[in-house]
Amino acid sequence: MPREKFHTLTEPMFYILLCLRKECCGMDIMGQVEKLTSGRVKVGPGTLYNLLEQFLSAGMIEETKVEGRRRSYILTHKGNSMLEDEFKRLKTLVSDYQMLTGEEESV
Amino acid sequence: MRMIKHRREEFLLFDYAGVEKHLVKMAAKGWRLVDIEFGTWTYERMEPAKIRYSVTYIPTVSAFDPAKTAEKDRMDEYCKIAGWEKVADWNQMQIYCSEDPEAVDIETDESVRLEAIRKSMRKTFLVSNILLLCVFAIQGCNQRLSYRVNPVSYLSQNSNLIAIGLIVFGITVTLINLLYYLYWINKSKRLIAEGGRCAEVRFYRPFAYGSLAIVLGILVIYIFSFTSGDTTLLFLGALAGLFLIIYLVRKTSVIMRRKGVDQLLNKIVTFIVDIVLAIVLVSVIAWAGTKMVLDDEKEYEIFISGDQEWHIYQDEIPVKVEDLIDVDYEHASYVTRTENESILLKFGQYMQQSYATDENTYYMSMDYDVVEVKADFLYDMCLEGYLKRYDKYDDWGRYDEIDIYESAVIDRLYQMQYDGEYGNEWIICSDDLIIWLYADWELTEEEMEDFVLAASKKV
């Protein structure tokens, strides 16, 4: 059975949505993600562009303002709940790992 | 020293990796891509350099969009921030370059890249290939209709055989393209699910150049198969006209793109220009073809018998009435109606009309086809075409096989029968010949043998 779109988020998806919890211009997202992850996760411009388009058409984000080439977006209720779902999923993974390995603080 | 180079590059629209590698190689050789137009890639000379190229896709843009659109501007801006400069675009494909080895890759999520490619291909690659398949299918149906009207006449013309060859080849190549795309998509999905990248496109460029060479080869053979210089000129003119139309239609679209004309208006104007130019080309070809036929009209004498006027032609025909019976007609018209030869068979339609000066005297005439089947496997099919030629008429007669005495010349003989009565219409099979004959008198078997011998010598 095909996996539902955005049921699980890739790292670039996760961090872009995370950045858009507050209104943010598309151009600034690449820098924000890099800063947030200390350079571990990098979002390329093509990936950013196409993900923003996909999030928009899925109703996960909405455009807030357009100033020349600068477009700003913010997470919608749907986007927010998907981000929360992903967070819960990740937390479950972590908790399962901790339960089986007994490692709590080190993770 | 040449500073600009134009090349026709054969890439599948989804082969981003192939394009990237190719452009890196070209830059290393000192050629930087500056533009893509009409499928022609333009390179400018520069100092050989190590330049990175990266390709991405904007599924929502079209080849008919203005050169600058909000979507392209936005993508260009994002890429610029990441250190990439726009080089050119080809439909939804956007090409960027960077001299910074540290610049972040344009695509950092393979599943997103694949999704963008899939959406882009649905809009361009799939639509154009499916349309092409439909065009080939329609052409195939047209050819089948022509074949069914008269299979022998159809197969005796190399132009028809070449048309079939090109249609079959076109369908095969288009299907390979479509199937290869489906294979590539599925393989890429699997690789990405395993944590890898989109699949590489392999062997397409040699396949594309090979296909192009085959089409050119077929066209060259076709051109050399013409026996008349006028026909060669007409064909070359039509081909040049076709290329001119393609150029003008594309140029129209590109000029409108550059002037920032809206996508819908660009599509409408391009479509109208295409239709108008196609009508002009077809009209010019039809006019030139008709003129050629009229200019080529055979000379004839006029013979008047009573109040009737007859045209007397003196074509060389394989068999005359005089070859079969002991007569000497002063006024007879010998006409070659058709004479075609292909690699499969040779087909001629001939007739002799004999006219007496005295209206009450009747001279013998005849009408016949001679088919020389070069490809053995076609013999029965051609014969069947003749035997069934009147099947569509309910009240017409049918051909019956006639017993013949041991003939060294005739293998099989059929005669037309109308309601139990035989008419003077035969189909004679002899070796690789099929002869359909209608005569004003009932030929004896000896006359038929003479006919076959005369026809086989001259065909």
C-alpha cells in the first residue's frame, strides 16, 4: 500500500515546517535550517522551492505576504498538527529505543 | 577561432544527472552553456574551468511561458542565495551553475526531486509522447486503409513501404521512451526508499543518435529510390518546407516568450501559425504535384470515328492484341496506366483499345494487370487480393479455378463466373507472375500461354 503523503516527514520537510511556526520568508528558511541544525541539515533551493509548493497545495502552510520576490509563509493548523504528529512519532522512537537499551540521559 | 557552438543534444527531459555531467565536461573543455532554444544548445567559448552544474525542475512552468515568470524568478532567487547562477531552461528543467565547490546542492531531498520530475514529465514528456503515439497510430490506420483499397498497388510503391517502416520505427521508439520512463521512475522510487538517489539514465544518447541515423538513412534510401528528378525535387521541397514550418512555429513561440506574452495567448497564436503554415505547405505540395502530372501528360493523336473522338496513345505495353491473334489494327491506343516497382513487387496496369474506321466493325481490345511478386511470401496474399476484389459487391460474379491441360507456362487459372456463365475475365498464375486479364474475346489456353510468355519477357 502506498504511504500517505507527508505521513512521515523527511528532515528537510521537518525543519522547514519547524521554521514556519513563525511567519518566515522563503528565502530565509535555508539559512535558518542550517543555523538551527548547526550545519547538519542543509536544504537546497530546489528542494525548498518544491517543498513550499507541495506544502501550500496540501494546505499545510499559507502565504502571508508578497513583497517583490519575497514571499512569506506560516504554518496552518493542519501543518501544525502534522508537525506535532511527527514529533510524537519521533518521541515514540526515542522512547522505544530507551526502553530497550536502558539509555535515558545519553540520547 | 570559433567562439559560439550550437549543438543538438539528445537527452531525456528527466535525465538531470546526464545533463549535469555533460555540462561539467563541456566547461572543462572550455565551452559554457548559454542558451537552449529549438532543441539547440548554444555554448560560448571560455577558459576551461571546473564548474558545477545542477538541474532542478519547476513542474508548474511551461515551454510557452514568458522567459521570466514569478515561479522562475523565485527559484532563481533561492538558487542565487545558495550560490547558483541561472544558465538556461528547457521546458520545466532549470539549469544552474556555480564555481563555488562549497555551494549547497540544489536538491537535498531525493524524494522531493523525484516528485518534481514526475509532475513535470506528466505535463510535457508523457503528453508529447502519447500524442506522438496517437499521430503514428492515425498514420498507421491511413496506411492500412490505402492497403485495403488495392494491396498490390500499395505494396508496389517504395514510398508506402518506407512510410510503414517510419511508422513502425516511430511507434517503437516512442514506446521505448515511455516504457523506459516508467522503468526509471520505479527504479528511482526503489533506490530512494533504500536511501539512495534517483536512478541514472543509461544508453539513451547512443540510442537517440542511432535512431536519428536510422531515420536519416531511410530518408536517403527513399530519395535515391525516386526514378524521376521532378519527384525527387518535390520530395526535397516538401521536406524543406516541413523543416521551415517547424522553425517558424518554434521561432514564433520563442519571440512571444521573450516579449513576455501570456502562456495561453502564446499557445493560441503558435497553434494558429502552425495550422496556417501546414495548410500553405499542403496546398503548395498539391499544386506542385498536380502541375507535375499535368506537365507530364503524354502526347496523343486524335482519331475520329463517326461522331466519336478518341485519343490514341502509343505507350510500350507488354502484350498487344496483335501478339495473340492474327490481326493488324491501324488505329489502336496502347496505354500504360500504372507502372510501379518496389523491393517487394512490380505492378503494371495496361490496356489496348482498338478502333475501327467503320462503326459497324468491332475490333478487339483488352485490359490487364501484370504483377511480378519478388517476395515469395506475398504471392498468395496478392492472389487473394485479386480473387476477392469483387467480394464487396453482392450481385457480382466470382472467380472459379479452371482445370487446364498440362501447361509448362500456366500454374493456375481462374475465370470469372456470373450466374453460371463464364465471362472473358481471368486470373492467370505463372511462376512469380499474377496476371489479371479482361478481353473482348474468349482466349484459348494457347493464347493465354502466349500472353504469359510475352508478359514475362517484358515485365
